[in-house]
Amino acid sequence: MGVASAKTTIADLSLSEAEALWYDRERWPFFIDGLRSVVSVSGEPPLVGSSVLWQSTPAGRGEVRETVIDYRPGVGQELEVEDRAISGRQRVAFAAEAGQVSVQLELDYRLKGSSPLRAITDWLFIRRAQSESLQRTLTAFRLELEAERDEAAAG
């Protein structure tokens, strides 16, 4: 199983502001890397047992299903994630630290299919690509929060 992770820190932000954006499905296309549109929702995300099916951009992952397996307000969420190439668990963790919020995203994944070169391919290419995708998500998330804050200040 591979592990990919990324982290960002956002100044002058409350934990509740960060969580409000993270769990706002209407705004996911603005910051989740590769997400084109939400196809369907069952249950009440971000609550345990709910799930979301989303479609990626044409060069992306295809359909991605995320099912909430743990949710703790003010702390984070854990999802079972599956697409055509991987299955695994993705965690987001929030932490308030001296007037700023850190957000960490981690994906523990297993490649589907079998290939004698799978472990090498994962180590050389896939893990890095997954980490870069998580970092793009967090960078876009931070920029979206900063833009929201600037709009509110401009009033």
C-alpha cells in the first residue's frame, strides 16, 4: 500500500471557516484537484455513512466514490476512496495553531490490478503524482479561503 500526503497552513483563519469550505460540495470543483462535477450524494455528508460520487476532468481518474467512515467536527474526516485505478482511505485533519489553521491530507492507497512492476511504478511515479495532486488540492483550498476572506474584507 502506498501513502501520499500534503499539508498547508493558513494564517488568520478559524477552524470553523476552514471546515465550512472543506465540506461545501458546491465549491469542491474550485479546489479539489481533478474534480469536474459531483454526480450523486447519498446520506448527509460529512456524516458517517454518507457517500459522494464525483466525475473527474477528462484526463483524470474517471468516477470517484468517497464514503465517510469517520467524522469528528473540529478534527477531521476519514473516507474510503475508490476509482478505476486505486482503493484506499483518505484523511483530512484540521488543527488550530496560534491564529492559523493547518490542514493535512493523507491518502493510503492500494493499486488495483497486478503487474510485476507495480511496486516500482508506484514508488517512482504514482506516489509522487498522488502527493502532488493532494498538494494542488490544498494550495487551491488555501487560495479559495484567502479569496473569500479578501471579498469579505472588501465588503
